[in-house]
Amino acid sequence: MGFKTGDFPPVDVDTFLGKPLRERMHALALHWVNYGFGSPRMIHTIYLVKLLMLYVLGGTALATWTSGVGPVWDVADWWNEPIVYQKLVLWTVLLEAIGLAGSWGPLAGKFKPMTGGILFWARPGTIRLRPWRRVPFTNGDTRTLLDVVLYLAFLGTLLMAIVLPGVPSASLPGHTSGLVNPALLIAPIALYLLCGLRDKTIFLAARGEQYLPALVFFAALPFVDMIIAAKLLICVVWIGAGVSKFGSHFSNVVPPMVSNSPAVPFRWIKRQQYRDFPRDLRPSKVASFLAHVGGTTVEIITPLVLLFSTKYWLTLAGVVMMVVFHCFIISTFPLAVPLEWNVLFAYLTVFLFLGFPAADGYAVTDMSSPWLAIGITAALVFFPVLGNLRPDLVSFLPSMRQYAGNWASALWAFAPGAEEKLNTLPHRPAENQIDQLQAMGYPKAIAEITMQQTIAWRSMHSQGRGLFSLLYKHIPELDRWTVREAEFGCNSLIGFNFGDGHLHGTDLIAAVQSRVGFAPGEWIIVWVESQPIHRGTQRYQVIDAALGVVERGEWRVRDAVQTQPWLPDGPIPHEVTWRRAGYEAPTLPVGPAPEPEPQRVG
């Protein structure tokens, strides 16, 4: 892998796209083991420059300059200043809400333009996805001028809370810089909710499940209670993520994640994550250890130590552990690229647990009322508990199931030529990814193989094998169809995705269909819900964009994790629980598959 040159799959570009889909997935999965996405180092450098210059330097300079502390290079003077902590949280919310933080750039499927977010959400006419049908004044799926005004007001009030100086607080011991004026937080909190009730995409992109409670704590609680509540919040996030890694899914996440990491330069280390490369790509014992000891155990035990420890050295060890944990995630450049989130959490760990340790009066038992502590804890764990039991009711992020592999997911299959219809979607500021890549100068075949790497990545995860099994079952001539990873495609339609299949479920499909008008059999979606924590199955839907849901059923997770990504033994078993009367699988006109255009690399 070079700085400007990536590691393209070692295939014959002239003939590769004419091979059966199963052969293509086999070749691309083997390539992923050694090189991941194969992105040139320049891509990772762009992310690091953005992270360091815009987020870290820009955010800390703005927070310290507007708070009367600093200068920014004097970290020892401001790292434990509560107003800096508050403003860095607000700065993160602002960048997330604009679309300049998580799910940004080419690793998230945004090639040209590299930003989604504001380009979609500040434009009337784009698709809007309401979270609940029964909420009044949220009907429809089209963004209105009112939605744009609410969104821009949200950004403006966040910026105002950042740039205005703090106010004195009698409950703030030993600090003279004050706190963010609580009155300035009322509008962002209200707009967070209003924007989210009108469009769940904005709420999830701004990570409302984590930052909205923090803003409420800033606005409503006295200082000591605010710090303790913030500790409870970050621990619920960590522990929720740890609990979500129970089961078989996360072991399948670690190998492709390590393979994609530019910080792992040696192929033999990457191959150690797989049981028997190149014959068996199921996770090895090394990967399972990294997943459930380095992941699950660390995310559950270490936060509990930090929350209750009154010993300095034990607290310091826990802080170091969690900072290293977040730095490791940053080093892997996961495809949702939540780099800013991980930097913030590393800083919050130091600020909360070393800056305000439990032994100095910031333990859970020091909260002003035990009922307040119980109430806050109950509110924080409500959606994670419900989301693990009923993932169909709670989105991926409020369930605190960050990057656990247990995702609601989907694959899209287009009849030949049908994908181009998506480019007729009105008011859309981005084209299909295949067209974005060609606009950047990639030949058509190269762009297509690049896009197929994303579905090969999906096949290396448990739910991908079930989804491909459904496609093989429902589309007899699948080799002639165009198969796309729904998370990438969703990005080009609504400007954001973060591994949450609820953003590209039936509501999005219906919204697109009402604007584009696919014929029956032109766009087939296979969609699966995450696995409930108490069940061994995942429930799926097969959707024809023109007809709606045509089949429901479930598969056993153990069947999905026991097979290979390319399904050499055929599709895994499914149990059909409902099927639309009279529905027949789509067929194509008789004739050979179209020949791919001859193209050469470089």
C-alpha cells in the first residue's frame, strides 16, 4: 500500500465482472484479509489531518479562547476546566450535526462530495424519516422549509453556546472560568428533540442518545451532580457496548476490522485473525480472545472500576485502559469512521475520573439524592435494555450497540440498468457511489469492483451470509444483477448512516419508490433485524420496492456464523413465516449477461 496508490484486488479487470457472484465474493474476501479496503495511505492521512486540525486543535482553541483559560498549548492549565469539557462536548455535537465528524468521507461511502449531513438536511425536498408515525405534526417524508429552519437554528444555538463566555457558578469549587450559561442550552435541547421528531436521521447523526442527556445535565444539575451524572452516562455507553458484544457476532467483526487497519502493517498478523487462511475465514481463537477479552471484558469491568474506585492507582490504571481502548479503535479506521467520538471519549475518561475522582467527593454516593442517582440510571439504561430485548423498537445507537456486529442490515439488488434510476431522485445532492467514483476518474469496471469490495466486507460478517442466502434464494439469475451494500447506498440518499439498518428500512424504500417509481422486480431488498439478546434467531424481510414486503422469516445465527463468506455449501437455512400471495421471484429476459467494458488498472 502506497501513499497515493491503494491495493486493488489482484483480478483480471477484463473478465472479473463476468464471473459468478460467489466466485467474486470469494476472491474479494481473500483480498480483504490481507489488505482490507486497500485504501491508499493518503485517505487515512486526510482523516487524521481533519481530526487533528479541525476537531482537536480547532475545538480546543475555540473552547479555551472563549472561556478565558489557556492558551490552547498550555494543556495543564485547561484540561480539567469544566467549561472546556462542556464546550468540547458541544463542539462535537456541532460537527456531528453538520456531517463533518462520524460517517464522513470515502471510508463511509462518501466520495464526491465527501460530506453528507448539511448538504442534505439544509435542503428542502430531500428525504426525511420520522421516527414514529403517531407523533403529531410529523406526517410525510419530504423535508420542508420548516425542517431546514429548525436544523439551521439547532446549529446556530450550538455555536452560540460555544462562543459565548461562561457564567460564574457557586457550586463550582476551585475554578474561576465558570460554566456554560444554562440558559443557552435550553434552545439546543429543544431543537435536538424537535429536529429528531421530524427526522430521526439528524438525531442519530448528532448522536442524541449520548449528547442530549449530557446537555440536559449541563442545564439542569448543580456541578457535583452534573459530574456524577456524566460518569453514569459514559459508563452506560461503555457497558452497553460491552453487553451488546455477547454472542457470536462480534468475533466476526474483529478479523475484517483488523485487516482494514493501516496500523497493522504485517499480513501474517492479519491472517492470524482467521481460522485457516485461505480455506477457512471464520474467526480464530486469537480473534475471539481479542473480541471478548480485549473488547467485551474491558468495556464492562473497567467502567465499573472507574465508577466505584477510590484508589488513585487503580483509577489511573482504568483510565489508561480506556484511553488505549479508544486509541485502538481510532487506529483501525472502522467504516463508520467515528474518530472524533473516540477522541472525545478518551478525553472525557481523563477529565471525569482523574480530574474529579470519586475519592474527592465525586462518587455515585455523593450525588445530592440517592433517588436522583437511581432515576438518572434508570433513564439511561431504559433504551439499551429495551433495544436488546426488542431491537425492532429501538434504533441501533440508542440501544448502545456500537460496532458489536449485531446490526440491522440489508443488501440491495438491482436488475441490469435499474440502479441508474436512483440518480433521478429529485433534490439529491449526491449521485450513486458508482457514479461518484467515475466522476473522480475511475474507469467503470474499476469503480464497480471497488463497490463490490463493500459487499464482500458485508459477507465477512454474520448477517451478510444470511442476506446473501436470501438473494440466492429469491433471484435465480443473481449473477446478472447489481448487488449493493445498503449502508453505503443509504449514505447517498439521506446523507448519513452509521451501521443502522433502521435508516434504510421500509420507510426509506417507500420514500424513494414514491419519487422514482421502480417497476416490480427491478429493485429487491433483503433486510434483517438485529438479534434480540434472548433469542438465537434473526428476523428478515424481503422487499420489492414496487410491491412492499413480499416475505418475512428468520434464520438461526449459529448457521450464519458456521459457514464461509462466499457460501460454498449453498445458502443457509431459512424459515419462512409469511409470504405475499401470488409473489414470484423476478426473472430477466433470456440472453447472456452483458459483457463488462474492457478496462485496465492505471
